[in-house]
Amino acid sequence: MLLDAYYIADKGIALEISKRLKAGQTLACKKGCSSCCATHTTIPVYPLEVVGIYWYVIEKLVGPERERVKNQLANFGEGKPCPFLVDGACIIHPVRPLACRHFNVFNKPCEPGEDPYYTRRQDVLNPNERYKERALAAMLPFHGIREPSEKKRMAKAGALNSMVKNLHEIDWQNLAKRMDGQIVEKRSVG
């Protein structure tokens, strides 16, 4: 479900980036550029994405990066950069949220602390709505919505938007504990 959603979204993103490149613009985002990861404090995350992040961090992270992320999660708090930012790179890049996938900036790199959505909106990629809706529809079976016509209707209506959490408001300390195999009191993810 989640990887299908990301595949669909990534196709739409590639299509829109390609259009901008053909129009003579240059993609400012590159590996190691982490301005938005360090400064944005309102990153929407869907419930299935939180589950995917938990899985990836617990099952796939190894070595020194695992310990570093665990420490960042355990000490995460207000005003800190994304807890998955390690040495200027996203440690969960394969399962980064849709919001992160869709946020692409063109023409010049962001200034420190800049949010180009507000300072130069014309340089920020507009998501392809058709692909975005299809990606969200791919997540709906996680919420018990399986009928194709119902998935399409619910995705178009923004059914998942009421379930979005802010990445910076999720209790990531629970994930840090689970990385050590600790059983955490059962409650909703996040």
C-alpha cells in the first residue's frame, strides 16, 4: 500500500519536474541540501506513513546511523530539525512522507531559514493533483476503504486530510524505545 502510493506520487513528481526542466528551470534540491528539513515545522504526515517510518527505522536502519537516529528521536523536541536528518541527508529517504516528496524547489537553493513556499512560491513545485489523488487512494485500504469507486471518491474529497499529523508533534520518543525492543504502552501511532 505505502510503497504503491509512493511509486504513484513519484511518477507524478517526475512528470512535473520534467516539465519545469524542459521550460529551462533548474532543480535547486540536491542530495545534501537539507534547508527544508532543518527549518520547516509543519510537515504533514499520514497515519500509514508513520507506520512506514516505524517499520523502516526499526527493521532497516543499522550501524552507527541507527544509534544516532535513536538518540535524535529520544531527544526530539520543539524547534529541532527533522529527527531523521543525519549529516544533512534524510536517513529515511526511501519512506519519506508525501509532503517531503512533493516539496521541490527550482532555480536557486534556499537561503538558511527560508521557506520558499512563502518567499518565492513560483519556484516551488505544484503537485500533479491527479497523481496525488491516486497516491492517497492507494493508502485508503489501510483505513478499510477498498472499493475502487469509493477510494476514488474519498481521495478526491480529501478523506485522509483529517487524519494528518504534524511530523514535529509526533511522539518520536516511542519509536526510540521500540528501536531497543521496549514494549511501549499501546496507543495510536504518533
